[in-house]
Amino acid sequence: MCRNKYFSLLLFASAMLFSSCSNTRLTDTYLNNAYPKPLQSVLVVCISEQETTRHLFERRFANEFELRGCKAVESNSLMLPMMKPPLEVLQEAAAKRQLQAILITHLVATGEREVYHAPKPYMEKFYRGGEYYSHWRYRRSIIYAPGYYTRQQFEKLETRIHETATNRLIWSAVSESRDPESSQEIIEELAVLVIRELEKNGLLSEP
């Protein structure tokens, strides 16, 4: 029991550290509250021109679902079209394997924007010699560093979960990654955010 408690604390600390340094955030989410929970099985689909990115994404998400007791099948293992497969094709593939839902992630926007960084105050100390017993005294002064502009790259992804049988939307989210260094970074950060949100909404059980 102590070991489980220690592991839970470690996961919490890791999540807090991640949230403080992540370049990816969820900007909009939707939940169909009428849908029964939790999910039991899912087809994981990443729509990407890069086959490596598709494999990395689907493997990462499938592992997270399996860890939480939800059966997950990667679309790349089914020889499905890599670019924009029709939803009917995904539904047929999921139904054939008796998968309850389909998770689809795809790129919706990418670009560059100008970001303004407001002036930041900092404390500066000025020292001078004291008049008695050679004590040193100082006074503080607040100084503001000037504001400035930078260019920021961004990528927006949409992630949706549909019910296989009816195609009704169960959950969706739009994410934004700022100045991403690699596809791997986006995948890792997005996986943490999405799985955390699904757990919070009761669509996945905690491991």
C-alpha cells in the first residue's frame, strides 16, 4: 500500500512538473454527458502525411488506453489509408473488430504570429557605507525591463472520439502547441493532456 501511495505521489509530482513547462495546452473541449462511461475499446487514428509520426502517435496513445483497461487498436496495423480516410471506412474497421469508439487526431492549423512580452519588474539594490561602526546599508529600487516582440510558431490539432455504431460525438478537444521542437514533443505533451482530461471526465479509469 505504501508503495502504491508513493507511486501515486510520483505521478502527481510528474504531472505538476509537466504542466509548468509544457508548450502544449487544450484550448477548447466538449463532452457528451449523456454517453455511458467509461470507454471499453477504441480504434486510435492519427491522420498525418508522415508515416513515422502516425506510428509514434498511435503507439503512444494506444499504450495509455491499454494501461487504463481500455482495449486499443492502432489504425496503422489495419493497413488503412494514411491521409484522410473516410469515416465510413474507420467505422467499418472498428465495427469489424467490435471496438466501441474511434479516436481521431488531425492537424487543423499551423502558422506564425507576433507575441508581445510585457515589461517585467526586478529588484535592484544599491549599497553605501554606513555612518556608524562601518555598517553597510542599502536601498531597493524597482526597475522595469522593456517589453519586446517575438515571432512564435504554432500548431493546432483537433482530437475527437466518436461512437462506432452511431457516429455520435463523445468527446473532442482542440490543442495548441507553441514553438514545438519536434513531432515527438507534441505527441508526448498531447498524450498527457488528453488522457488526463478523459480521466477527469470519467471516460477512462485511472491506472
